[in-house]
Amino acid sequence: MKRNRNLMIPLAACLVAFAAVAGCTQQKTTTAAPKPVAQAKPAPKPAVWAGWPTHATSATTLWTAMAYPTGDPKTSAIGIEKGFPKEVRVGQPFDYELVVTNLTNHDLHDVVVTDKPGDNFKVTGSSPRGTTGADGVMSWKLGELGPKQSKIIRVSGAAEAEGQICSCASVTYNSLLCACIPVVQPELRLTKTGPAEVLKCDDILYQFQVANSGTGSIQNVRITDQLPAGLVSADGKRTLTFDAGTLAPGASRPFSAKVKAERPGRFQNKATASGEGGITAASGVVTTVVRQPVLTIDKSCPGKQFIGRPLDYEITVTNTGDGVARDAVIEDVVPSGAQFVSAGQGGRFIGGKVVWNLGDLQPKASRKVAMRLSTTQAGTYRNTATTRAYCATPVSDSCQTLVTGIPAILLEVIDVEDPIEVGDNETYVITVTNQGSLADTNIRIVATLEPNQQHVSNSGATRGMARDNQVVFEPLASLAPKAKATWRVVVRNVKAGDVRFKITMTSDQLTRPVEETEATNVYE
């Protein structure tokens, strides 16, 4: 608020050059020689207001004062004092002073002092320099007066004639009531960072930094991050929120959060920040690619093998995913009844299983390993290989081998006596030996006699029956590897000649009959 105050203060409406009198009365000129008058001394320069009025009339100087607007220095805003010499001589240069004082504890603005010297006073100058109007009124623009501050105007001149010099001064000012309202421009800035690439089982660490880069505080600052589909916070939420409170100018606050990926893929989003007054900010878009290794395994082995022959296995592992399969391992348990022989590609036999440490398996890469087992027993051997790696689902593959023996039947027949005389009995010994690794089953023996001989008796591993010129034995259910079975046939030699005793053998494992003959020389 600005108040204009115009003050016209008549000061010393009549200041008599030689004596202080009321009114402006012209003194007569006398013929007596004028008394010598002492040179007037300049009034002392007033200091900053310390009590007003500052000056009092002295032996040589006449001072008068006025306060505005109330006339009381305790309640007025501005005071003006004027000091003249008590008397001067015609033509004698002298100074008079105007002292303006701010009586308040506040600044006064646009202070202007005017003074109209009397007609009998010729002005020669002033300090500070003023301006003189057409009407002879002098004015001084003093500008601003601080609290209790005083400023002095000194006017120089001389009396032009005997008589009186009268001058009237006035002062104007503006009193300003100023209030300053700070104008601020707060500004939010938000940054969000995160990894460019992770594996599915890794945590995704997002970091946020919210700052007030402007002027003025921002209240109730809040960060919101709406996670894209497929990402979830550690506590199962789809939205991240952070309360930053009040941010002073230049202040910043960091926040962080871990989220999990529910599936592989490419995830993009940005966070926003807001504060009171509609102030908002957005981060840049953060892109995170979530990858996952996917393992496959293929195991091969012979479907059938014979006892004593090696069992060779090949295992192929492939990473068909788009993420690195770190610390990949293959494990293959050796089946019961089989023995570990060897393993390639760095495989080690540990605790009943063969283990390969493959290291890191890059996407689309494959590794092949091999091992060899052996067995001494027939049977079905099934074993499973499993591969696993960091962040990959373990996978397994199995294969089985039927291990069988090889039946190898040796048929032998001998005559006990040769040559032999007609009428004597001949004994034939039939021996069957399983030289293979597999039991032979349903072994059937048939002995055929020529007319020179007649059946007498038979014995052995199974019971036999004579039919015409043959002896047919009941089947032998099974003959184990390395085992033997024996049959005997006794015949009578009834006629001399070169005789052939014939044996025919069949079994489940034989695809064709085995025949064996024994020659006997029968004589008379």
C-alpha cells in the first residue's frame, strides 16, 4: 500500500535578519553606522536521528522546527528544521540549512523539499544542488530516507538590501507499505533404472530417484509404477508405490524394489511421480528382457545285447531356450547288476552314478557324452539320465537294454566198445553241453537205430521210450549255461556190418535240428 503525503510546513514565517520577531515587518534604515556583525557560523551537520528536534537556537543561529502531520515528533512521520544566522550584513555571503529527518522506523520514499527564499535574498548555490522554478521556488528531490535518517540541504547566498529575509519551506513524501510474495516453480524429476536382461528365476531390481529440481517445496510426493503383465512384486502386487513425503528444492530420494517375472518375455514400462498442486513427472521407459534356458535330453542305448558284451550309451543335451543354462550337469545312475566301465567327455563315476559337468550351455547349443557299462547277467537293464542347470527345469530320459545269453549246444555221442561182435550189447552215451551264456530249453533227444541193432534199454536225464527203430526221450526243460545232460542207450548187435547210430536234437533256441552219428563196426 502506498500513501502520498504532501507537506507544506511554513517554517519561520518571518525570520528577521537582525532579531527574531513575530510577523514580517520591514525595518527602517537608520543613519547610524551599522554595528559590526560577527560572521555567522555554519550550523553543525546533524547525525542520524537520535532525538528530535536536533538543534536549538544558539548565540549566533536561530533554529526552528516543524513535525508532520501531527506536529508531535513522537507521532509524526517527518520533521524539518531550519537554521539561519541571527543576523547578516548586506552583501555578506552566508549559508542557511534545512535538515529533514525521518521520525519513523520505516523507509520514506520520494522525499521532496521546497523552499522559497525571500525577495531580499540572492541565491548563489545549494548543496545538494536543487532546481529553481519560474516562481523562484527551489526544490530538492532527496529520494529515500531510511528509518531515523536525516539529510541536510545547505543554501548559500547574500542579502541584497537592508531589511528582512523571509523563506518558507515544505516537504512531501510517500510512505510505502510493501509486501513480497515469493514466486517459485517447483519441478519434479524421476528416473528409473533396471537390468537390460535377466534369467526368469533372477530378481529384477528396479531403482528409482525422485528429485525436486525447481524452486519451492513439493508436498505429498508419491511414485507409482504400474508393472506390465507378467511381472509381480515380492509381495504379489502388480503396482509399486513409494511415498517420498515433502521434497525441498534440490532434494532427492532414492527407492528400490525387486520384482519377479512370471514368464519369459520382453517387458517395458515407466514410472510416474506426483505431488500437490498437480505437479507430475514421468521416468523414461525401462526395457527388461527375461530369458529362460530350456533343456532337452536324449539318451540312446542298444535294445538288445548279449551277456559279456559292452553296453554303450550316448546322451545328448540341448539348450533350446533363449537364456544361458549355467552350470549344466548330466547324471546317469548305473542300474543294478551292471558295472561301470568308462565315460568320455570328463564323466566321473561317483556314488553309483556317472556325472558330467558341462559348464555353461549357450542357447541352441548341444553337448554329447558317452559311457560304457557291462553285465554278467541276463535281464532288462533300464537306466535314466537327468540334466539340470541354473534356472532350467530338470529333464530326464530313459532307455533299456534286454541282455540275453547266447545258447551254444554241443551234442556228442560215443559208443563204449568198437568194434563189437554180433550178439553182444553196445552202449551209446549221448552228452549235451550248453557252452553258451543262455539256458537252452525244451531239449529233445531222438536216437535212431539201424536194422543191425535192436533196442535193449535206455536211461539218462529224461525218460525215453522205444518206438519202432527209435528211442524218443522226453524233453529236458532247461539246460543252464555250462551245464551238461547225459543219456544212455543199450542195443543188441544182431547182424554184422558198418553201423551208424544217429542222434537228432532240437530245442527252443535252435532254429534247425542238430544231428550227430556214431559209427560202430559189428563183426562175426
